[in-house]
Amino acid sequence: MLPNNKLFSKKRLNDYQQKGYLLTLLVRRNIKNQYYRSFLGVFWTVLNPLLNMFVTALIFSILLRETPEKMPYPVYILSGTIIFNLMRSATASSTSILVDYSSMLQKTKVSLGLFPTANTFSALATFVFSFIALILVSIYYAIIPDKAFFLNWQTIFVLLELPALVLFSLGISYFLTTLFVFFRDIKHLYESFILTLWGYVTPVFFTTKKFLEEGGPIRHFVIYGNPMYYFVNYFRNLIVGEGLSSSNWMQLLICYGWGIASFIIGYSVLHFSKNKIIAHL
């Protein structure tokens, strides 16, 4: 028998059930609309990262001559890209979401956080398909005798990282979607400048060893002060079989630190601004 309190009351449980059902519908809608009328449909979620990896690896391997020590360069790029793109997709798509659904929010009593949450889970679904692309690339290198590389079994521990990355992305999404209601220019500033800069200072395409060796304390701050560095580096350490080291467990804790802090800040901003948001829509 459920405890007789507000948290487990029948009305509250029905409310949770309705929110869960609406969240599921929104996630399905987002995934379907992403490739609406596309011939390949959802297969683009696998093909897209492969095409981007091919172009990026071709250009950067020639211009920067990057040679990661523990994995082929295309795997290095793809592993960093799919982690960073989960955050990028979740946050960028959530910026204007409350304004986009303003008519619904004005007519019905729906939780404001439900819409950016749906976008974040949609990005998580896309990550799953992108992970398939990573497996396909790894299979390619596994069958090449002189390469002999495949994902280590520890890669499964990415399941421990994803909740932290989801919390981190949710926090940013809540914060951005609140700001956008009052400052519409935030979408262009975030997508055109902040995300672009963030992507370049995150070691998705370059190796941190070479980057840090050629610079001073500013470069160390750029790397170690960047939360996405820890998410990307933790995942790569899993791929090469270094996921159980004490340093990698510490990186996972740092990921959760960033994730929880981001979520608390973002949720607080959204929660305490909800009345002003409804009035401003």
C-alpha cells in the first residue's frame, strides 16, 4: 500500500502518468519530424555521423596530421562527435521550444520542463543510432590486419555516463529556453557563436597531448575547464579499455558533478521564472 502523502497520492501518480505519456508522444514526434519525407528516414541518423566523420577525418588528417596513439583517427573523431552532438542537439533544439508551443502552454496546464526534456530524450535516441555508426567503423578497422582495432568491452559503461550527460544537457536547455522567452537573440548567439566555439575547444578533432604541449596555462584552462572534455575523454577511455582506472572513475564523478550542477541551476531558473514566462508568451 502506498504511503498517504502528496508524493504518492493517486492524483499525483496520475499526473506523473500523464506527463510520461505526453513525454513519450513528444519524443516520437521529434524523431519522426527530424527526417520527415526523407527517403532514407531514420537511417540518416546512422549515415550522417559516418559522412561527417569521413569528411572531417580526411581534412584534419591532412591539415593537422593528427595521429591518436590508441585508436584510428576516424574512430577518435566519431567517438568525440557523437558525445558532443548529443549535448549540441539537445540544447540547440530546446532554445525556442517554449515559444514554439506558446499556444498550447497558454491553453493547457502543462509542465514547462516537459518540452526541453522531450528534446533531450530525442537527442539521446539519435545518440543510439550514432553509436551504431561507431560500431560499424570499428568493425571495418577490426577486419584490417595492420589496424586490428575494435571497441573494448568496457564501452558498455557508457551507460553510466549518459545520465550525467542528459542532466548536463537538460540544465543548459532549461536555462536557454527560459532566456529565449525574454531575449530572442540568445538562439543565434548560442548556435552561431557559443556552440561553434565550444566545439572547436573541445578535443573532438585534435589530441589534447599535442595541444597542451604547444601551449601554456591558458590552454590547460581551455581543456580542463571545459565540461565536455570530461564527457568525451571518459568515453574514449572506455573504448580503448582504460575505463576501470581510478583516473577514469574520477572523470565520471566530475561528469556527474557538472551534470548535477547544470541541472540544478537550469531547473531553478526555469521553475522560478515560470509565472513570468507564461505572462510573457
